Amino acid sequence: MFPFIPTFVLAEVITIPPPNLGKRYITQAQEIRALPGQLNEIPVLNSNSPEVVKGEGILLSTFPQTAKKFPNAHLNVPISGEFEFFSHHIARPINKQQTLYQGVLVYNPSPQPVTLNILQGISYVTSPDAPFVELPPLVEDPQGRVFSGPGSRMAGDILRGRNQLSFPEQIIIPPQQTQMLFSLPIPTASARSTLLRLQSNSPVYLANLVRFNSPMNSPMIPNIPRLPLSPFFPPQIPALAQWWDFLNTGKLAEPRDVIPTFGDNVYTGEKVYGRVAGVSVGSQWTGTVVDRPGMNYLTIPDRGSAFSYPLSTVSTATLGTQQVQSAPLLARYPDTALRAHGNYGVRYSLILPLYNSTRQSQTVSLSIQTPFKQNVASNRLTFIEPPQGQIFFRGTVRLSYVDDFGQNQQRYFHLVQRQGQQGEGLVSLNLPAGGSRAVGVELIYPPDATPPQVLTVKTLD
């Protein structure tokens, strides 16, 4: 019915569902434009593979391979200056009585002390921090109390500039020594989403590991067997020495995720993107959305018309723009994603200098939408009504603008969108004839979202 829409996958096969009784497809004829701007060059330790962790292992290590029992688990990439750490993993241990701990080690290879500043840090688990709850498609959230899942809450807090006190402001790492950046539990059947903004004054190596808690030695009494574990002798959090030993002797976490498909030709079959484990390049996409490069305004569409800009495009879902926004990888494991598909944790910071070129007052609406994926047509978007299937986007968007009364506004909206969901207007702005008004749009692309979405500008009838 829609031959222009190819099927592809993001870690799993995603296809357009067949029409169901009471549902109808909507084709929205409009222009789709490549998103102006680009990613910065800040490195990101990007840990999302394997997403589901069932046992102990190394998730991501930039340490050298020297003196390691399993050299293939280490990427040998020193990091310095400003960088970020992103991770999203789900704990499903075979023994549900055991708790997996996520630990991040930082090593200073130099003969001088290194200062590591934690500029911002947020980490949440599904339970008890951020359970998945059913929410309306659009909720204005001025206080930051609306979220569903750890990725949604983490991204919203990072966007608001919040910082958890559990992370220190600064760590001093002695010469050729190792320190723990953090060691946190991932309760069974929970996900943990973490994003840290960091700055180091000298190169360091980092490793992201998962280990089970260690049984505390119960007292030994002559002629009496060792006592079983009890509330009086609970398991212990792994100590720094245990983490260090595991770094040197451990192997990559298993089971591994699905191996990605090489090449971008969607027409040869289904595309498997895989999940990311490596060092990506780009923590923020910054752009001023204008008519053409060199101009300083964005002419609003004709009355009743719209145009859109894709967000977080991947190679087989550019919506006809042929623009791939996925961050490149400086280093990766051979069985993981070739790029940072989905740009999880990446900040999108956009300015739209709207301009009304007509001789009449116009009302302009801005919205985020989740159309069906396709890679060919740049003149239409396809939706379904009512929306169905899995949730493709669950996160917060911030809009900044001057309202009709000359007051600065900064508004936060939490969105929940399924595949093919048109999305509601976030804000409507009145522009007089020949008038202009700039709007800022910001979001942290949340873990567990499925790209792409679009930012749509529409002039109302």
C-alpha cells in the first residue's frame, strides 16, 4: 500500500503494521528539509550494548590492552578535556537473588595528579526512581515532575540543568592510580540510565563494568559450618580493588547484542543497526534554522501549509533528506553499531528566527511529530489515526520565546508518541505582517526512543 516506505530495524525488526479496523493512514503533503547545524566534537563514552545484562562483564573500556587477560575488551582511547559519559543498561541476571552493580573506573597514566571535574551528573533506575507509567501524549511540566522510565527522567533533568548530589564535584586522581567515578546497583528487571558531563585536565582512561555484589564473610566458629547469608551479613558492594582486578581479568559482557548489518542499502533486506558500545564524537547538535545558509531568518510557510526538520535521522530513515545525524564513532567493538544511531543523550539546541513575509498577521504552530519511517520522499509524511503500537518517543522538550506581551517564556513539555503519531501543537505564536520572533527548541534525545522524529512549523488557517 505504501511501497515508498522501507522496513528496517533499530536493534530489532520494525515494520509498518497492517491497517486495522477503525484506523486510517494520513498522508501529510509538505516539504521536509535537512536540519541546519551540526554536532560538536566532544567525545562521549557511549555504553548501550549489550542493552540487557545477565551477568558480569566489561561493558566499555578505553584502557590499553597491555596486561589484560582479554585484550579485545579494551579500546585503548585516552580521553582529556571536556567529554561525556552515557550509559543505558537493563539488569536481568539469571539468579534473580543477585544484584548487579555498575562501576566506572578512571585511571591516571601520568606522573602528575589529574583533576576530574563532574560538571553535571544524573542517574536513575526504573525502580524505585522512575517507573514506567502511562501518560497523556502531551503534558506541560514546569516543575519537572512528569516522567516515565529512567531515560525520560534522566533526559529531563539534564535539560533543566539539575545535578545529583551523589556525584562529587571533583575527583583528584593520584599519579598512575585509579579512582571510582561511581558504583551503583541496577536492581533486577530495572534499567539504569546515566549521563555525566566531565572535564579532565590531562588524559585518563575509563571503564564501565558490571559485577555482582560480593557475599560478606560470615564469622567462623570452630566446628560449626560457615553461617548462611542473612540480613545480619548482607552482600557487599564490590570494592575498588575488586573492580580493578576484574578490569584486568574480565571479558566483554554477554550475551552480546545482534550484530549490525554493514552497508546502508535498505533495498537488499532488513537493516540491523545494532547497539552502541564505543567512543562517539558529538554531544550536542547546534543549529540556527533559516531559509538558506547565510540568511538570518526562517520564512514561515503559507497559510495552511507546513514544513518539517527531521531529528535524530539514521541512514535508512532520512525522510528523503539524505541527512544522517547519527554521531560517528572514534572507537567501537566489532560486533556493535557502526555509528551512534539514535544519538541517545545528545542535546539538540535549535533557534528558529521566524519571519512573516506576508502583509497579514499569521499564527504559527510548532510541534514534534513521529511519522512512519521512510528514506525516499521529502514531500510528505505519513501518520496513522489513532496511533498504535510501541512508544517511539518519551521525553521532554523546552521552548524559549518572547510572548505576545513581551515577556520571556521558557516552557517544558513532556511528550509520549507512538509510531505514526501526528503530535499536538506545543505553542502557537502570532506574527504581525512583516514581523519576526525567535523560538528556541531544546531536548536531550532520550534513551529508548526510536528515531526519527520531526520538528514541524505550520501556519494555521
